[in-house]
Amino acid sequence: METDKKKSRFGIRLKIKELLNPINLIGLLLGGIAGVIYYLNADTLSGSSPISSSLSFTIIWGALIGFLLADILYQSIKKRHK
């Protein structure tokens, strides 16, 4: 039973380490910056849009999209090199 827990923790750590590669972290950062730029330039500063109504929500959404796009790019590069 104890070895099963160690194996599952080790598997989770490997998955987290794989997700937090430099390409994904750069995508996360660039997405957050894009979120700030969108917030500053958005015409919906009245608060009617749930995404652009708050700077923190806009940064989170931008970072999430940046992370997902970077992960798609990373997975396609990884698949080509196999």
C-alpha cells in the first residue's frame, strides 16, 4: 500500500514537472502580459463584460490561454522529435 502512494506521488510530480517546462512558463507570462494589454485597450471598461471587468480576471484568462497555446506548441514539438 505504501509503495502505491509513493508511485502515485512520483507520477504526479513528473506530470507537474512536465507541465511547468520553460515554454509553458513563457506562454503563461506572455498571456498575462497580453491580458493586461487587452484590459488597458478594451472598449468595455464599463464592466459589462465579465472577463474585461476586472484586471485580475483579464490577467488570469490571458495567462490561461497563453499557457494552453504554449502547451499545444510544446506537445507538437515534442511529438515531432520522437
